[in-house]
Amino acid sequence: MFTTTSDIGATGAIADITALLDAATGRILSGDGGGWKDLVSGQDDVTLLGAYGGYATGRAEVATRFDYVAGTYAGAAGTTWRENVACWVGEDWACFVDIEHHLANLDDSPEPVDFTYRATHLLRREHGEWRVVLRHADPIAHFKGPNFAHAT
């Protein structure tokens, strides 16, 4: 059974999951992929469809991708905040759809860059703790219609 954000009983889980996502993202924006690697499931059925394109599957490949992404940030403290579009929380599963706002130094940029992703996270409770099994994030774009989506 899933509950939505309007369910009072889900409020604690929603706050906990949001804090986990924000902490992991804050670390990666600072050049440390460890937060995301810690948050990803210990099982091998994880998938990352990251904002840099392509995809990674399996714990080792996903961890390698998080290290790569962390290395593209200039190491300055980044900030992140999210607008929740929708979320569903069950006893052992949760899904969050967010608009993520980030401010960080990219590569060797002297000034922080502001960028926004649309992101979906699927989480599973493992040994009493929430773990990410899917992260899908890509740069947000304004709606452009079928000609844009199906262009070759």
C-alpha cells in the first residue's frame, strides 16, 4: 500500500527521504560521490540514468559513475534544494518526483553555476533504511512538443 504526501503518517518518511537525497546531492556538488554511493542499494539491481546522459546498471558501475560526476565539480561547497512534484511512500517502497535546483562550481568555473534537473528516485527499505534503486535526472526543458522529442 502506498500513501501520498497528504497522508499524515507518511510525513516522517518523506522528511527522512528528502534529507537523505539532499545530503547525498550536497556532497556530490562538493566533489564527493560518497554520499550517493552510501545511499544506493547494497544489492546489484540499481540503475542510474544520470543528467550527463547514458545509463549505468549494477552497484559497481553506478558507484563509478557517481565518482566520475563528483570529479566534474570544482570542489567548492554546492547547494541544492528541491520542489517536490509528487511522492508515494509505502511500507518498503517510495517514489519521489522532484525538480532539483543546484548551485555549484562546474569543472574549473570561477563562479557558481545555477542548474535545474527533473529527477525521479525509487527507493526501497533495506534493513530498516531507505536505499535508492533508481535515480533518473536530466536537465529540465520547457515543453516543446512531439517534433522536438522525435527529432532525429
